[in-house]
Amino acid sequence: MNAGRKKTFDTQEALDKATKLFWLNGYSGTSISDLTATLGINKPSLYNAFGNKEHLFQASLDHYMKHYGSPRWEKLNVSEEIPLEHRLKAFLQAVIKLVTDPGLPQGCLFVKSTCDSNSHALPEAITQTLKELASNNLTALEAVLRKERAAGSIPPTVDIDQMATYLASVLYGIAVLARSGSSADSLQKAADMAVSTLLQHKG
Amino acid sequence: MNAGRKKTFDTQEALDKATKLFWLNGYSGTSISDLTATLGINKPSLYNAFGNKEHLFQASLDHYMKHYGSPRWEKLNVSEEIPLEHRLKAFLQAVIKLVTDPGLPQGCLFVKSTCDSNSHALPEAITQTLKELASNNLTALEAVLRKERAAGSIPPTVDIDQMATYLASVLYGIAVLARSGSSADSLQKAADMAVSTLLQHKG
DNA sequence: GCAATTCTGTACCAGTCGGTACATTTATCA
DNA sequence: TGATAAATGTACCGACTGGTACAGAATTGC
């Protein structure tokens, strides 16, 4: 079972490095040579560990959502006793901190990749994955809002889908602005504004 | 002066086709072969007419802003007698119509390209151009808001930069959502909400 | 020690990339 | 009718693309 030569690299570490490279340069902007250089391994090792470029990207997307995306989304569900406005602000603040983190690529891998979907710069299977992830995001927002509406902190007349789409647009727009160099500070002010009057909104 | 063989194609038509191809597939996702095939011309003709890939992309960005972007932005300045709310909604409605137009690539070339900036999937000069375009967009929004504030239709305490960044995030987010397949209808509802949120905001 | 197993490094594959040299065709001007 | 100018089609360039064959190195169980 444990026979054979030992791996000289850690698969998870390599996956994280690959994720950051895709995050920075995108799918078609990242070559296998870029990857092997950054990961410090040779091509056969890479192909043995991750299959091919498309599989590696899928794994990177998954890794990104689990390790960079989800921790921010948890801010929305931390506790229903905290007012929705505070949770939304905390969520967006955490997102802004991520997408402007100087130690990480600017912006968001999901948003960036979504802009590549439905093109032949991206394999169809990846476009499909991205569509599912987008749907999951909207569903998560809707679930939070629905709970709030049931709890009475949001008017019963409010259109949940509308509000979720609105929040998603602010969320994704922030990622684009971060990529274009906007400061965390100005993004935070915009995010506060996006949330501030949300609760006053009458369906 | 008029000596020499006649061109067999129209430069502007070819530029528009190239723009749509970049719009669909992005800079690094569009090859010279793709371009010559779609434009129906050979490589020497393409290089003679547009320089090289980078120059062609710069020209495409310019063409895009002039022929697809600007007409929408004009909705903001159509007349100061029309209430800001109506102009903002008309602006966003026109943008949504563009980014979801079934006869055009989904989303926005500027937003898509911005997500590629600061990466080696894009020449540095193009990243610089995109940064300038982003700055122009923010400045245009700020100018509109400043006028409104001076005219008294927006509270004098309002932070113009904050409001402009907020609008930009909604605007860019809509382009991302369009690319991921959101319907014009749901985007329109989200945009309406964004506008009413903005108008309810008190500095 | 010795097979079996697994990873590593090198060297290579066909195909495509952006870009160009060059000869040819088509036009204008003298 | 040339001479000149400009656009065309073909054929090619070195570099890079994603991907792999193969030999050798390292580890295990027997």
C-alpha cells in the first residue's frame, strides 16, 4: 500500500498555489509551465496529482470556495440574534478585506472566471460549474432574507429574489472594483450604503 | 495617393467584428486565427490594418466605449429637468438591455477585461487603459451626482465619492450577473432597488 | 536482497501561438 | 504602356501550448 517513492510536495499546498495563480491570471492566462514553475514540480507530477489543466482548475475553484469564499459567507449565518444589517455589513466587510488583500490576487476568482464563461476560453464543464456556483450564491442570499422576513425584521411585502439579486450585484461589483484598484476604504463606504437603506425598503 | 490595390473589407466593420469577438472570448481567449476567420481576412491584411493584437484590442476597447458604452451613459445627462431617479433608472435599463442583448455577447467588455487586468494575460498598457476607463466612469458618475447635489435634489451632506462607487459596484455587478445568465427582468428589478436605495440615503 | 510500486526528471510530441517574408495581384498616376 | 503603390494569399518562423513516453530513482513488503 505505502510502497513507492515518496512525493516531494504537499498536494494541498500545491493546490493552494495553483488556485492563487488561476486567481491572478485566469484559466486561459495560466499555462502549465506557469503552474509547474510556481508549484515547484514537474509536469508529470502535476498531471499525476491533478489529472489535467481542466481538472486542476475545477479543484482550484472548489478549494477557493471552501477556503476563501465560505468563511465570508458564514458571517451571514453567524447568529440570527444579530440584526441583519450588521451581518450584511460584516459579510461585505469580510469580502472586501479578501478581495483587496495585498497578500492575495486582487478581486475574486469566481467573479473573474464567470466573466470568462460561455466562451471558448473556458471548457464548457467549467462554465457549468460556475453557473451552479452562481445559483448557490443567490440561493444562499435568498435563504437568509427569507428567514429574516419570516422573523419580521423585513417587511412581508419584500421581493426576496429582487433583494438577493440586488445584493449579488453589489457583491460582484465590489470584486470588479477591487480588481481595478479601488481601495478597501472606498469599497467599504459603498457597501455600507448598499446595506444601510435596505431594511427601510418597502417591497 | 489612391494608388494600389483596393481593400476588400471595411475597416470599421472589421473592427466591430473584432470587438465582439474580444467581448465574447477576451483578450487571451481570442487568437489571431479566430480573428482572421471571423473577419474574413488574412493575417497580413489584419496586421496591416490594425498593427498587432494588442493595438487591435486597444482599438476594440475604444470602439466598444464609443459605440456600445457611451450611448448608455448619455441617458444620465439627457436633461437636468428629468428627475435623477428617472435618469438613473433609464441608464441602468439601457445598460441591462445591452448586457443581456441576445444578439451580442453577454456582459460587458470593459468589466470582463478589467477582471483580466494586472495579470500577464493582458499587456500592461491595456491594464493601464482599463484603469483610466474605470476612473473616467467614476468621474462621470460623480459629476452627475455633484450637479444634483448642487441643484438640491440630493442632501448636501451626501458623500459623492461614496455614492459614485456604490453605483459603479451595482453597474459592474449587473454585467457579471448578465454573463452568468441572469435575465434582463431580474436585473431590472435589482437595478430599481439600487436606485431607490440610493435616493433614500441621507448623507 | 529483490521484486513491486510509485514518484521524479528529461526529452519529446503534434498543434497552435503571434508575427512576418515574399511573391503576386490589383489599382493609380504619369 | 510602363512605373509605382498598396493590398492580397501562401508559406513560413521560432516560441510556446497542453500533454505524454520512458528511463531512472526512491520507497515498500517479502
